[in-house]
Amino acid sequence: MVDITRLDSANDDFWPALERLLAWDGVSDEQVNATVRDILANVKRRGDAAVLEYTNRFDRMSATAMAELIIPQERLVRALAAIPAAQREALEFSAARVRGYHEHQRQESWSYTEADGTLLGQQVTPLERAGLYVPGGKAAYPSSVLMNAIPAKVAGVAELIMVVPTPDGEVNELVLAAAAVAGVDRVFAIGGAQAVAALAYGTESVPQVDKIVGPGNIYVATAKGMVFGTVGIDMIAGPSEILVVCDGKTDPDWIAMDLFSQAEHDEDAQSILVSPDGAFLDQVAASIERLLPTMERREMITTSLRERGALVKVRDMEEAIAVANFIAPEHLELSVEDPLAMAPQIKHAGAIFMGRYTAEALGDYCAGPNHVLPTSRTARFSSPLGVYDFQKRSSLIMCSAEGASGLGKSASVLARGEGLTAHARSAEFRIK
């Protein structure tokens, strides 16, 4: 039996109890921090030699040169040709949908000219080089390759470098095939903090990138946090989350499986159902008990639901929306009669899945929108990964003589008010 937490908004301690349920301490401990700092410093100082040593040690490899850790383009093409036809078709179908969606996100440069001839605008340019971290070995996710690589390519990134660990020499063919489909330019069989360091600082073999994206373990996440500033990063992701808001009219088996879909990621994943219908919550609880024994990852799902899951009863759907906005979930399912009417009331969510037929799992693979989403309530201030993460914006300012004179007068007053005389005089030289 799964001892899943039950919360009721009618109870006085509801909101504090909900906040405790949501709390997740994803901060690295001092030992992890110290280990990562040492790895970063060593790779920065010794380059390929350090990367090679760490790769052999942590991934149980026996490479003697970095050249052995380069996965050539022809190997990606070979993997794509070798995988089962159904897998290739699914990869290409998903890639086309992800590419089509992200084409709509691409921003273009713009400008306008004022009456006095002054031009103002914004120049949008892609990053020159991006790094993509992909988990390797058995816990490999080709869908992550598509979701991280395709927006970069749509943005116009000139070179995309992928790093993927191959512990014990184990290569995931589907990951390599996904890299071929997504247009990844170069691939290195390295992982961990050493791979993040190589991308951030550059080595003799691994080129320095402008931004690092992609998921990883606690060492990878810690390394990404430490190199931020030297390079950009996408986000520091916490455990996967799903919040289902349901009016009680969806098949309870469907909802139970939707909760499982995130709980099977890892023990820290969080699955929450909110409904004003107490009897429906009981039905979902019964579905959980009945369906759980059929799941391959039932032990992980059980732990996740017991430690971080919840069935939440609220007074009405209006309060369900308030709870959803408080949680600010990574994935939000609105399993209700009229989700289009409810969606505008949602202020904080990474992705909103609307209607009874829209399983969150579709978004993980082939719906089109990105599955790299803000977690741990960060949807309050951040957004899904997208093309805009691989584009930069530069302001454009070109003053006419008349414009420089007019702007210079105001700039001079403000600069002198701040005590910055050189600023003021620089502007004043151009006043007619």
C-alpha cells in the first residue's frame, strides 16, 4: 500500500503543510562542492590530460588519448541507420515537430527611425558555439538531445558540441542517432564535472563554448553553477514534477498513470493531484494501488509518492487554481471540462497541458514545445528552454546631428547630477 500524503485546504495548517511538502534541498554538500572545485581547477590548468584522467577514473575507461574519446560524425550516421525503423521514424517525427514549434520562437532584428533621424533598434544574433550535456550509459535520454539541440540550431548556433559519458564503454545508440537527427556538430565521450569544465574553459581538443545546456547529476549541476559567468547555462534543474488539477470527471486510471509518469523518474520526483472532489481522490488512490504492481519501476514510484506525492482536496476549482499558482509546477495538467477558460488564470507553470486527453508524457517526446522546464517553483520567474536562450540581443543607437544635440542636453544634466563630468562633457561636445 502506498502511504501518500492527503491534504485538505479546509484545515488550518494547509498552506504551511503544502509549503513543507514542496520544500526540496537541492544544494550540494561541501564534499560535492570541494570535489567539483578541484575538478574544474584541474581541467582549467591541465586541459586534455585532466579530462582523460577523470574519464578513465569515473567512467572506468582506458583511453590513452583524447582522440579516442571523440565520436565522429560517421558514427552518428551509422547509429541512425542501425536503429529499428520504428525508432528512427519516431525520432524524425518528434524532431520535425520540435523544430516546427521552435521556428515560431525565433526573434528577428528590428529598428525604427525618429523624426530627427536618430535610429534605435535591436540586433539579434545567435550564439557562436553551444555545449550540450547528455547523460550517458543506461540512463540516457535521446529526447533530451532533440529538446536541447534543435532550438540551438533553429537559433542559428554555428557549432553545437555534445558531451555524453560512456561508462564502461557503453554507448547508447539512440542518443547518437538523435544527435544525427538534431544536427549536432561534434561529440565527445566525456561526462561529469570534467566535461562541464572542458566546455567552459576549453582544452586542446574540446572547444570553449558560450553556453552549456542539458541535464546531469549533482556533480554536473554543481559544476554548471560554478562555471556560470565564464559561460552561460540554461538552469539548475531539480527533480521532475507534475501537478494535475482535475474536476473529478477524468478516468481515475488515467490520472494515476499521469502521476506515475513523473514519479518513475527518481525518488525525489513530485506528483500531486488537486481536486475539489474528495470521492474522486479516493478513486485515484484506489487506481494507484491497483496499477502500481504492474509498473516496472514500482519501487521508485512508491518511494516518490510516499515521500513527496500528495492528493489535495480543495473547496472549489477557484482554490485549485490558487494552489497551482502557489506550487508553480514544472508540468501542469488541467484535466477539466474547459481548460482554455482556466489557462489564463494560471500565472506560474513551466508547461500547461490542457484537457483530459493531453498527457504530460506527450510533451516529453513529440508534442513540439520544449521539455526542458523550470522546476522547484522557479516557474515563478523563469521559462522553458527555447530558441531565445541561444540568441543574444544588442541595442542599436545611431544619432543624427540633431538627435545628438537634443539628447546631449538631457544627458549632460543627468550626468552632472551624478557627478560624472566626463560623461557630461562627452555629450556636450555634440550639442549644437
